[in-house]
Amino acid sequence: MLEKSVTTILFDLDGTLLPMEQDAFVKTYFGLLAKKAAPFGYEPKPLTDAVWKGTAAMVQNDGSVPNCERFWQVFGDILGEKARLLRPEFDDFYGREFHKAKASTRENPLAKKAVQGLREKGYDVILATNPVFPEVAVKTRLSWLGLAPEDFSLVTAYENSSYCKPNPAYYREILEKTGKRPEECLMAGNDCREDLAAMQAGIAVYLITDCLEHREGADITGAETGSFQDFMAYTLGA
């Protein structure tokens, strides 16, 4: 049963609210992105390599600049200054062609029920998805679940975040933005590395096991575990 001190639920998105096998999703996503960039003269492999290196730079970000600045700085350093002009094209991609990546995810009718049910009970609900995507890409993925950014009191994206998971500073940044104390929060996620890092910021964690990631060798002592259905029972009694 949920502790009475908890007022706020933080949800991860990919693999938690939105079931997926990460490798299949990434393969589909990069295929679609490469197709979008091809008319601008970018070959798939150099483009994909630059995106990965830009993402790695965001994961290592130290809070000095927003993640989006870090990404586009590295992306442009690798592919050339003019590559930074792709940003509007990327945003357009995430609002349009990216929808085709839904085919690499699975339905989760409980996601909307959980978010709405928690809000109706008076909880603050935060979307604590790793902020390596622009907000438009998060909005697109939420739409596959019948949800929208407006369903959350905060949505982390690469424009409004300057750290990433698994850095505990990512979670501390959320606490600072929302004025929450760690003990009044619960993080629901599926990644034993990225989401369990919330515990280092003093936030309790519920590991959702339907699409569990990075389980091998992980110390999950102190975390609650269960399926999404179990999580519903834990938080809503449903």
C-alpha cells in the first residue's frame, strides 16, 4: 500500500507507461529519422552515430546548459555547422513521421487509467521520462496512450532539463522545480539503472517488471516490484 506521506507519483514513459522492447523501437525510430534526413544529404550511419554521440553528451550533462543545447552542439561538431539547421526538421519529424514508430510499441490501456485515477485521488503526477527527446516527441508518444502533456504537472524533455538519468541530479532537479520533498514522491519505472537512481536522491521506487531493463547485477533492495497491474493495486487499490 502507498505510504500516506506520498503526494506525488513520477512515471517513466518508455517501457513503463508505454510497453516496448527497446531494441526494436530504436531500430524503427532510427530508420524513420534517417529517411527524414536523407534529402538533406545525410547518410544513415553517420547520422545515427551523431545522434548517439549527442545523446551520450546529454546523459553526461552537468547542469550548465539545457540538454537540447548539449545535443545540438555535439551533433553539429560531428556533422558540421549546417547540421544544426536540421533542428526544425527534427521537430517536424517528431510531430509527424515519428508516429509510425508506434508499431514497435504495445498497447497499455491501464496507463491512462492510472494517470487519471491518481489525479482524481489528488496526487500530483509527473512524467519523469529521460529528457533526451524534445517535448514534441514526448507528446507524440503520450498520444499513443491517449494521454497528453497537460495530464501531468511536469513533463521532462530536453528543452527544460539539464541532467539525464541515471544521474541522481536529474531527480533533484525535478524536486527543485516542483518544490517537492523526496519522501513525498514515488518513482515508477522499469529500468534498474536509470529509474532506480531516484533512490540516491531519496525518492522511493516502484520497479514495474513488464518490460524490465538492466536487471542483471542490479541491487534492487528497497524497491517495490510488480507488474503494472500490481502497481495499480499498490497505488489505487484497483
